[in-house]
Amino acid sequence: MFIAFEGLDGSGSSTQSRLLAEKLEGQGHAVLLTKEPTSSTPIGKMIRDILQHRWECSPKGLQLLFSADRAEHLATDIEPALKNGQVVITDRYLFSTIAYGSLAVQDTDWLASLNEKFRLPDITFLFKLDPKICIERIQGRGSDFELFEEHEKLGKIWEAYEKLADQFENIHVIDATKSIEQIGEEIGIIADKHLDS
Ligand code: ADP
Ligand code: MG
């Protein structure tokens, strides 16, 4: 079972990916909780360096790095874990690169083609939250803004996510205005249903 969490920065996806991992582990499942950009490869480090302005890279170069990172992530972490029967939970995956990337390169077809050979998640949880609230939450988290966290752009990025939710199967749009507990419960029910089937 391969589960992805997606949404705008600040929408609460990392919080819920951790909670679901804990919950499923508590139920006796073997779980791999992972994320993109990866923290396990030099490519993931390059991507973070670009997002945090330590290195400037062209928008297309950055998109290619995301794809390279994903190829490595699948080959070294995700596929072996799935083969072992583990539940793999990834905090961000290809819908995030397509949604965020479509703003940077304005060529969604190219981005989709870069990703078309990659395994799709069995379930995707897409967190829906007003960009204004996302920004408030990020500020509360106390981290510096990354390149992608500029307010006026988040609305457009959300539109791209919504288009993807129409195009692909098994995307559950989550009302991220609810409490952490309520969302956790909702997600747990959906995940249990898939794991039982
Ligand atoms: P993301 O990974 O989507 O950027 P995080 O999970 O890191 O979001 O959450 C961003 C901030 O919002 C954190 O401070 C987190 O504690 C808080 N948060 C997460 N979920 C909720 C929620 N449902 N209601 C209120 N605050 C939340
Ligand atoms: Mg996060």
C-alpha cells in the first residue's frame, strides 16, 4: 500500500503523515514514513539548497532534479519497502511537483510527461486550505519562507492541485480547516478501508 500526502505548505500534510504512520504502526503494520524532496540522497539536498536560495538553478533544471530525486526514491526506498509488504507513506510526491512546478515552468504537459513512468500512489490525501491560513500556520511554525511559500502564488498552485484531483484516481480531498484530531480520524478510516480490501 502506497500512500501520498499532498497540499500547499502549511496545510498540515506533514503532521498527518506522521500521525497516520504512528496509527498504522500501532495497529501492527510495518510502515515506511518518507518524504520528497528526499533526505536520503544528494539530489534531495540539492533541491533544498535551491528552494532555500543557497544555489540558483533554472526552473526547468529544478524540475528535472525533482524527477531524478523521485526515480532514486522509488528505486532505493519505496519499491523495496512495498516488495517487503510495508505500508509506504510519503510526505509529498509527484502531484506536488506538478502543481508547484506548473507555476515555475508553465508547461504542465512537460511536467506530466516527466512523471508519467512513476508509480502512482494507491491513495493520495490532498489537503485543502485557504492560502491565507496556510501562511499563518507557516509563520506559526517559525521557519523561513522558502521560494514556493509566497502568498500570491499559492492560489494558483492550489488550482493546479484541483485539476490533478479531477484527472487522477484515488485522490481524497481533505478539508484541512478541521482539527488535527478530526482530520486524523477521517484519514484513518479511509486508510483502514483500503488496507482491509
Ligand atoms: P505542511 O507539511 O502541509 O506544510 P505542517 O504539518 O508542517 O504542514 O503544519 C504546519 C503548521 O500547522 C504546524 O505548526 C502544525 O502544527 C499546524 N497544523 C497542522 N495541522 C493543523 C490543523 N488541522 N489545525 C491547526 N493547525 C494545524
Ligand atoms: Mg510539510
